[in-house]
Amino acid sequence: MQPQHWIRFVAKPLLFVAALIPLALLAERVLHDNLGANPIETINRYTGDWTLRFLLLTLAITPLRKLTGWHVVIRLRRMLGLFAFFYASLHFLSWIWLDQYFDLNAILQDVAKRPFITLGFTCFVLLVPLAVTSTNAMVRRLGGRRWQLLHRLVYFIATGGVIHFLWLVKSDITQPLIYGLLLAALLGFRLWDSRRQQIPALPQTH
Amino acid sequence: MLIKKPEDIRPSEITPRQVYQDRRRFLREMGVATIAGAGLLPVVADAGQKLPGARKSAYRVDDKLTDYKYVTTYNNFYEFGTDKSDPAKHSQNFRSVPWTVAVDGEVKRPARYQIEDLLQKHPIEERVYRLRCVEAWSMVIPWVGFPLADLIKRVEPTSRAKYVEFTTLHDPAQMPGQRPGLLGAGLDWPYIEGLRLDEAMHPLTLLAVGLYGEVLPNQNGAPIRLVVPWKYGFKSIKSIVRIRLVEKQPVSTWMKSSPREYGFYSNVNPAVDHPRWSQAAERRIGEDSLFSPKRKTLPFNGYADQVASLYAGMDLKKFF
């Protein structure tokens, strides 16, 4: 099978199903009333965790491609990014619905007053244009350069997402720190990679 | 000449039948722990062991009790880990027997008590209290214990005693959360809490040794913990080894960790938010469905009638 076909007919469908497994597991826990003592907190944390994981997976594609030379993986990136948006939407929905029960006043107050919510909310809002412009048609309309510039927002969003988590925890920062280190590695790779490409070859002086 | 008289009363006639038939359990419950302390018997107080003799107290709220399973599996007890499920998992081999509590400081009669001494001296009672965590969730728990005031009176505080400082056991070998490491709870050990003397002497302030009629499970602060129902849960310090009467206001562990977020008083107050989240409402564990709104948090967790007068004239936004 050609790599393009392999991606289209095997890898993508497999990834699509795999990316829905976390949701299926959550649904199973909801149906069996197995969400623990604080179900709403469980759902909220769970969807938040998977948002961060998908953001990191999305950001792992470029390093993976460059390090392995396996260029076809780039074709999985959009789906991963959209799943990050999907879980972020569930996370957002669980907050405004289950946690706040659509109490608009309380929601607006929280967005204004609580830095971790302000940041989380901002990151979610910023994900929307990225999701909307993820189609091939939109890439063409924007033009590759502008599209790429816009989508670099994901660096800010992922960083914001990790800080959002860090600001939420009471005193044990282990988990946000792990996400932070992974993110630092993924962003650090890009920095290292762009530096490496900028260094001009030494002129031959003889 | 020594003539052995036949015993005219058989032991079975003195000891209630139920007790002599259940001798082993009776021994464990009634204070053989003292012997165990001397290393003679490997006795462990099992959670799930009944605590006999607790009378029902009038201190009870009408709210539905939180399921035993949630009370004992959803815990904040960072000495055993920071995840809510960690304390139940990591405290199973915790040795709460033998146990001594030192009561000293500004008192005329400092003392060290075995739990058994305390239980002998203080009649225990069951009280149903609300517990409001600073994380905006709440439970309703039937505690078994006795008023802290009774113990404090026993040691006769001096006129210099203005506050009470409590200390949790510091034993990293048994409490994995206390082991040094890069990460973890990020708190200073041992855990310290404090009350003003009048708060400590308030009839609602309880020293609990059990819940649901049974010996306190390790994850809930065995063998003895504080319960101050009108304050956020973290004030109700667990596994207490020392109670010290002091002149100056103690610095609690959470105040030290984040003074902006945790004050000395930490009274439940819907009008004063935690800097990072609202305290106006709460989620009742095991009660509310996924799709029900939160319930309103009450000033002093619903105990305002009994305790608001302690803070008359104080700015509770300043003294949070």
C-alpha cells in the first residue's frame, strides 16, 4: 500500500477510533454511576486532562516528523488538533453546565476574577479560530504563510493550558509540572531546530 | 493454713454474656492497647471495630448522611498523598495503637494520655455534623467523640493560655506524603493547626475517635482528630499527637504555605471567596445528581446561631 493510502484508510480511521476511547471510557463510567464521590469534578478534570494530552500529541507531530523523517505523520496532525478542541469543548461544557449550571452571572464573575479561569477561557476561545480554519479550503483561502502564523497560536494555547492547570492545584504541582516539562521539550525542539536551520554554512575560504 | 475457698461467683456471672463471648474483641476495644504499647501484644485497632457506649447527642443536623464509602474514600490527608483516594490506599498499615497525646504548654497539669485513658475519662457521644471542605464540597458525618473543652479543663490552662496549637504525627516511614522529595504536597511537616481558646472551648468543638459508630479509619485521622464544624475541613486536624496551650496565635501549615489564601480563622463564609474560587456554593458529596445546581453555602456552615457571637465586631473579610 502506498503511504498516502495507508494514512487515509488505516492510520486515520484507527486514530479516529482511538481518540474516542477516552470519551467512551468516561461514558461507561457515567452509565455505571462509577464517577466517584465527586462526579462533576471527575468529569471536569478528565476532560481537561485529555485536552492537554491531545494538545501535546498535536505538538509532537512536527518533532516526530523531523526526527524520523517520516513525513506522512503530518497528515494526522489536523485530526489530533481537532480532538484537542473536541475535549476542550467537553471540558468547557462540563464547566458551564455541570459545574456552573448555566449561571451566567457566576460564570462571568469567575472569568473576570479568577486568573486560572480567565486563562483557561482565553485558551478555549483562541482554539476556536484554529478549529474553524483547519479545513483545506481555509488553508487555501488564508494562504499557507498566514495560516501557519495563525496556527502558531497553539504554542500560546498549550502553554496557557498547562498554567491553567498549575494555577488550579492547591499545593501538589507534580501533574502540571509533568505536562509542563513535556511541553517545554516539544517547544524547545522547535527552537533548537529553527536555530540549527538558521546557521549558515561556513564559507569555504581558501 | 491456707484453705482455698471455692469461688462462689463465677466470672460468667459478673461479665455480661455478650462480652465474655466476644472476649478477644472486648480486650482490643477496652484498652489492652496499653499492654500492646509495652510490646507484649501486637494489637492493631481495626477500622470497622464498633465503638461501644456512644450515646446519641442532640448535636445533629437533619441532612442525609453521606455514604460511609465516600466518607472513607474521598479524603484530604496529604500525609498519605495528595489524591483524594491516596489516604484510603496508603494508610492501611498505619499504626494508630499505641498512641499518646501530649497536652501541655500554658497549663497547670501537663499530661500525656493514652487514647484508652481519654476514653475512660470522657464519655463518648455521637454527633452528626456538616463538614465543608475549602474546595467547595461538603459531607454530613456521624462522628463519635467528646468535647475538646473537657480535655482542656482537665489540664487547667493558665491565664496566659490564649490559643491552642495542634500537631499531627510526623512519621515519614508510615506517612509517605511526609517523605522529602522534589514533589509532593509541598507543605511543611508536621501539620499544625490552631484555634483561639474560646473556639477550642466551644461545645461544638469535638475530639473524634470514631465515625459511623466505629473506630476512626486511618484515612480519616485515626486514632484521634479534631472536628470544628463551622470551619473549613483543613482546620479539623487529624492523627493528633500534641495539643499545646499557647499565648500567641499559632501559624498553621496552610497559613505558612499560602498566607494569601488561608487565614487563621478559616470560618466557612460564603461571602469571602478563596482567591482562586468562589465559596458561595458547594457540592454535597454523594447527594447531588450530575445535573443539579450546587447548594448555597451557609455562613459558619449553618452553625451561625451557635458560634457567630465568638466573632462579634470582627471584620471577617480581614480575619478570614
